Amino acid sequence: MSDTIRVVSVLPDLLGTYGDSGNAIVASKRLALRGYQVELINAGLKDGIPSGGDFYFVGGGEDGPQSKAAELLRVDAVVERALESGAGLLAVCAGFQILGESFIGPNLKPQAGIGLFSCRTHRFDGPRSVGELIVEPVGSLAGLPLLTGYENHQGVTELLPGAVPLGGVLVGNGNNFEGRSDGAVLGRAIGTYMHGPVFARNPALCDHFLSLVLGELAPLGAIPLEEAHRALYDERISEVYKP
């Protein structure tokens, strides 16, 4: 790893409908607050996706752009090769779907995904999943605070045998499949349906993600930004989750 941390926002002009490119910004800012030198790269359609990044972010989008993004990501397997080299990956909603084994394309037929996550996404015939999403982290993320986000999708993501979810759904639908789970975790790769952006809403999850690549991070301490977030976080959770 070089002295400069390279943070790559993948195809934000295709997969930027729900503000998920904000996750790369939040991660960059939290690294900078800890004294890291950071290069934030917005890898759009005309730029190509650089290899050698330390963190990659894939966001949400509509059916057509999602299908196009899957085609582009499949060409040279930059994201998969980066993970093999030690990078971290966050994929949200459509980004999560296309990194699975298959998803529903704009013609409402299954389309091959990248195959990173062991899951398949089908189209849900019922009401669209729209609203607040509260997730209790499990597995390697157990011990983190409850996670809060906003979902907006028509998908049903089926985790295949051996796949590990990000967490259990307490409010909302998440993967919208049996067992009420959200997302998937595979080593340094995290998939979720939580918009928000999810790292802006959940800085503890952001720091956990960064630590998967960089090791234990120095705490930020009682800076005004953290204190303001804690108050907003507590208010948001209490409004939508009544255990």
C-alpha cells in the first residue's frame, strides 16, 4: 500500500441515483481526520475504473444503468482483482445485486452478475420496499451499533448456501427473502440495501470497513461532528424502532 490511500467511487454517473457516492466521501473524510493522505477518484463512464485502489464503492441505480454497469464491470474484473490484492468493497442496492450471481435486467429477465457475492436477486411481485431500514449486525460485524438506512427497491435477494448476511432486519425488508436479513459480507466486501448514504448514517460501520484494510484505527474522539451524529442517530432509531 502506498502512502496515499486511493478511494474509488465506481461509475457514479451510472450508479449514483440515491446519493451512494457519498459513502466514498465519508470514508475519505474519516481517513483524512486521522491524518491519512487520501485520493478520491470518481471513476465515471469516460474514465475507466483504476486498478490498485484501496477501497471501492459501488452504489445504487435504475435498471438500465445497472445492467450497463454490470457489463462494464465484467470486462476486466478490476473490482475482483482489487479484492484479491487486499482492497475493500462496499456495494449498495443495485451495486450489491450486480455483484451477486444474477439479477433482473431491464427486460425483466435474469442477467448474469459478477459472482462475487453468493446470492441471486429476483423481482418481487408485491409492493416496492421503500422506507426506513434498521439492521442488527451479525457475524464479524456483531457488536457494532444498530445500523440505520433507507431502502428503495423491488428486489428479493436470496442468499445461497454459505453466504453470510450483514445483519438481521428489525425494521423494513432488506433482502426481502426468508429469514429477514440484509446484505451480505464476504471478507473485505460488504453488500447492503441501506442507502442514506449508509456510512453517513453509520460511522461505526464505516470505521469497521476501513479497518478491514488498514487495521485498527485511532479513535476520533469527541469532535463536534461525532457528537452531532450521535444525537441524530439516537433520535432516528427511537422514531422507527420500538423493541
